[in-house]
Amino acid sequence: MTEIASVTEQPVVKLRGLEFVLELEPPGLPITLDSCELRITCHDHSEFSIACNVQANLDGKLAVSFPIQNVGIPALSTAKLIAGGTVLDISKLLLRYQLNRNKLNDNVYLTNNLFNASARDYSSDDLFVVTYSYLKTLPQNNQNFGGLITILSYRIADRLDERAELLDAVYATYKQYRETVQTHDAVAFRWLVSCSSTLATVLLSVGSIAQASNVVDGALKMIVHPGFNPMVHQNFTLLLFQGGLIKAWNGRFDEAASLFISAVNAGRYGMIDLLHPQNNWLLGQISDCHKFLEIIEAAYSAAMACSKDQLPPQSRFASGKSAAKLKINFKTLFERFECCKKNPPPFFEQVLQSMQNHKDQP
């Protein structure tokens, strides 16, 4: 076989759904629509091959595609595209998605490479590839495993039409993880709350109400002491709010009202924590205070609608005069989710109408 360094000046791997797509301009390279495979060598020197799909583009380039998950990025040592008697080494294009296998238990390393938006070098698509690739490799007892689900859920929401089919696998993995997560570990606890809130939002966005309900109900049963880690306050508040939406969707308006009232209180506690005089990061978290106010306002309005403007006295919230029409800006509440930015997914508008109809009933 003849091995060549590259077929184009700078070959680039792109994403299409759950596949890598490599565009080539191969002068004289003997690639046909059925003659291409990817040869993978792993760190343990084992090898396997992946059949590639080759299509000719209108501009004369060849698009070579292969599934992301089949590559086995965590174990990858080399990756070579084999076409006829020619070999193209594309290892560098794929190794950039690989994490340091000796630092997968290093909280600082994972934070800087995955979770800290200001420090990481990965783009949104890169993060999708990395988290998707490591979902079945990173041990579920790793204190940052929930962070992996969090990032992956956000990245699925970026291109919901292309990536929604992955949600069943993420949901199944989440349920296994929830059974084993060590909630006495402050980092693991933070990510349990975060991934539960994030995954629930994406599931609601695709209409998987039963799955989202399981995520929310199960998580709320485990979050006995939300003040254990102050970083969970916002996601805990959102979980309560989403739980209220789901109860309202199912016509259980009394239960929904109680969850909305709890969301108001959780938001208050979160703001108190942020506004603590010893919080040196206050100025950097003003946006979080604004977000709490938005959630509190939405939750209070929803509680009023679900109780028909008669909040229980025990809640210690006055049943003030509410607007005739219930308004909640879901685009603002879920602005970090690409799928919610233009038009809120049907679930959110439908549950809003359901609460309005309940309020209007004599």
C-alpha cells in the first residue's frame, strides 16, 4: 500500500447528524463509492475496520462519512482511510476530540477542558463529539459524569432535528447514573442537579413528557438538601418549575401549584446565596440574579393560574391580583437551549394554554 500524508491541503472533518464527514479532493486517489474503509488502531494495539459511505458532491469532492460512535475515540491511537492501495492517515483530525485518559478523574482538568466556557478550546460541535464519544467510556461513578450528560444535552438541543434520536440512549444512561451517583460528593451532587434539569428541558422540547417526568420526579426525591452546593440553586429552581409544568400538563393543578410555589422559594434562597456579603463573585453573577427573578416571576404567575388566584395561606404568599391572561416568556427562561430560542417547542405553549383554560373555568 502507498501511504500519503494528505490528499487536500487541509482536510477537515465536519458533522452531519451522528456522523463524521470528511470531504476530499483526491487527484488520482483510487476512491470509488464502494472501496473505502477506515482502519482503527487502539492504544492496546487491537485493530478494527469501519465501512465508510462515499458520495460524490456536486462540486466534484468526495464526501466520506462514518458514524462517530463507531470510531471509539477514547481508545483511538491511529485512524487511516484505506482506498484501494492508498492509505491516508487522518489520526490528527480525530485525536483532537480525545481527552487525556490519565486525567479523567481530575476535576480541574475536566472543568477546564469541558465545563468552563471561558477556558475550553472546544466549539459546540466539538463538545458534542467529545461528550457523545465518552458517554459509554467514562465510569458512571466519576464525580463529573453528570456534567458529561449536561453538556451532551445542551449540544443535542443545538441541532435537535439531527440529534434527537440520541435522546433515548442518553435517558437510559441517565437513569443508570442516577441509581449510583454519590450525592454526598459536592461535585457529583452539583452535576446530578444540572444534568437532570438540562435533560428534562430537552425531553420536554421533543414531547417526551413521560421521560421528562421521570427525570424530574426522580431527581427531586434525591435533592434533600439543595443548599449543600450553592451551584445547584438555579437548576434546582428550574427542576421545580418544570415539575410544575408537567403536573399542569397532566391536569394535576393543585400539585402543579405546590411545585411552582416551591420554585419561587427556591429562587429566593438562591438569590440570598448570591447576594451574600462574602460572595466575591457577585458582580460576575448579576445575570444569575436576573435569571432567578425571571423564574420566580414565571413560577408565581403559574401558581396563581393553577390555584385560580387563590394561593394557600400556608405558602405565605399573598394572592395578589393577577393579569387576566397568563404570560410566560419561555424563550427567556430557556435561552441557553438553541431549540427554544426562535419559537418555544409545542409542549411549553400547550401547557401555558392548559393553565390559562383552568384559570378561566368558573
